Amino acid sequence: MSTAPRLLLISPSFHGYWQSIGDAFARRGYEVHTARYDAYDTMAEKVRLKATVQLPERLRLARDRQGVENRRLTDRVIAMMRGVRPDRVVIIKGDGLDDRFWDALGETPRILWLYDDLHRHDYTEDFLRSVGPVVDYARSETEELQRRGVDAHFVPNAFDPHRAAPTGHRSGEIVFIGSGYDNRLETLQTLGERGLPVHAWGRDFSRHVIDRARTFSWKRPPFTSSREVPLERAYQIHAEAAAAVAIHGLQNGHAMRTFEIPGMGGVQLVDRDDVDQFYEVGTEVAVWHDIDELTDLARRALHDTAWAERMREAGRRRTLAEHTFDHRLEEVDALWH
């Protein structure tokens, strides 16, 4: 009979990061069970969500359909929690669950892990002060939460070297993978207009009829684009590209891509000076501040292969030494009360 502590990981499905986190906990000796609270794995489930929640809310035909759906998902998670009877619980985001879940936790040790901006969640300060340790991916948010009496801890995002291996292929493209926010679209389109071989992946870029329906939009940018890809393939695309562009904008913390691109041996062109807390700027990653600087760096990545190869090697070496999920879980695992 297993004597390993039972850990229930409650997480959104978002790009399969639950798998990387769960695997890292398992390597630390836990018996890991996972509840993906927003899992819609079958086509029937996806169609039902679109028809009964997303479309009515977009057309303003019904009120609080998402609340009804959250109650259904909460019931499913509570049932799993009662079946697992975990010794410890880690909740990633948790914003798809209602108050009944937190009541059902009782005195079970828990950690709330926020790997997205705090303002994207509905948690009150009083709740965050009472819930237990809170892990936040942004240093600025962590410091602010601490000032407000929250037991908050800064743990950045990370890279999972177990998910995929570099292929050794080079595509000769300037790539971006992610959501098509306005600032990203504008940046990528300008690069394309300046003659750079831009290629973007994601439902907001894809011309496929299903993606246009999913995003309720027919308009698409003029540069090369493709459908969403699994995280493993995204990792490889970053490694294969001449360079990968990281565009944060107003995001408070560093996205997973900050660590994934160099982790795979990619050339990262990132828009954040504070990346220097993780990487040496100029040798492990390159930082840009405006479209002209980004254009120059992208052209250098295309033509100065010696510079690019040095950056690939140095960035990957740093990431594997300091910025994997195993490194992050060592920090998280020290927080149990």
C-alpha cells in the first residue's frame, strides 16, 4: 500500500500545464491526482459549452449562464475530492469554482497558485488573507499582497524539459504563439510589412473556419498563420524558429514563454527589461523596447547565425539550471502549513 502523501492538483486545462506541475510533484514523492475543473475533452462537451454558455452570453440572451456552469463544474471537483481524500491540495487559479468548493476543503492544507495576473481573478483581499499560502507569478503583485497581509510568495513560471526535445530543424521564421491581443497583432503585422517572415499560431490568427467560429471573428491578419498546436509542438516551433517574439504588454508577471523559448534552445526577443532577474540580457535573451529595435533584432537573428547559436546555447543552459518546474516545485513544496 502506498505511503506517499496524496496530493490533489486542481487546475484549469490551459495548455496542459497541469501535467507539468503534476509530474513535478510526483517526482517529489507525491501520489498525484488531478482535477481539471474546466475540462471539456469531448466534442459534445465543447459544443454544449459553446451553445449553452458562451453564445448566449455573447448575444446577451441569458444571464449568469457561466455561474450555472461553474456550479456544475464545482460539483464534479467536490465529488473527486471526496473520493481521493487528499492529504494536501494545490489549486491553480481556481476561478472556475464557487464558494462550496472552498467550504468543502475544510481544514485540508492547501496552496493557491496564481500563474496569471491577479486582476483576472475574482478573489477578495479578505479571502486571500484567509485561504492560506498564495503563490503569485509576479513579483510586484506578491509584494503588494504581502503589504496587505496576505501570506504571498513569489514563484515565477517555468519550463518543462520533459515535454519535448528540440528537433534540430530550422524554419527561418520569426514566430509567435498565443492569443491575438491588439498589441500583439499590431507588432506582428508591422514586422510582416517590413519584410520579415512572420508566422503566428493560435485561434485568433488561424483562418480555419472552426477557429473563426470559436472566436466569433472572420477578420485575420495578412501574415502567415496556423491553428493552435499542443504545448509539445509549441516548444519545438520556438526552437526551430530564427527567433521567437515574446509580447507581454501590460502583463504583470512573466509568461511561461519567457522560460520555454530559451529552455528549448530558442532565440527569445522579449519586451521586458525585468527579464534580467532570470536571464543575462544580450547573451541569453534579447530585449526590445519598440518596433524598430525588435525589427533590428529579428533581422540579426535571421542573418547572424553565430550570435543566434550562442544565445540558444546560453539560454538553454541557464533555464535547465534554474528555471524548470522542478525548481519551482521545490519552492512551493516548502510552503505547507
